[in-house]
Amino acid sequence: MHRFENGMPADRMGEVGWTKSSHSNGAGSCVEVAALPGGEMAVRNSRFPGGPALVFTPSEARAFLAGAREGQFDFVTD
């Protein structure tokens, strides 16, 4: 199994399936996520697809996504 490390270049993660939100703007500037083997989640900036990826454990990913659903991070873009 491939070892994924926080901050590793996203283009060295192999054949992971990156997905972006249907709410992203048409210019391609968005956050992309990928489900990794083992249940981890990777996040990258679509403007820099080879740049560093953040890797989150399943529990970290669940906590972040739950907070996003509840609007806890809306202040970032307000």
C-alpha cells in the first residue's frame, strides 16, 4: 500500500480520484478532495494540482465535514 504523508506533492499520490465541488467557479479555482486507501482524505488546491496535499485521518475528515455542513467555517468567506 502507498504511504501518504501530509504535505506531499499531490501529483506523487498516484491514481487517486480528485473531486471538486459543483459550486466551484468556472475558472478552476477550487478545493479538490480525494478518498485515499485506508479511509484518509486528501485535499489540494486545483490551481496547483502538483502542490502539497493535506492528508486527514477519517476522524479528522468527519469532524471537518460536519463543521462545514453546520456553517462553522462560513466566517472565512463572509
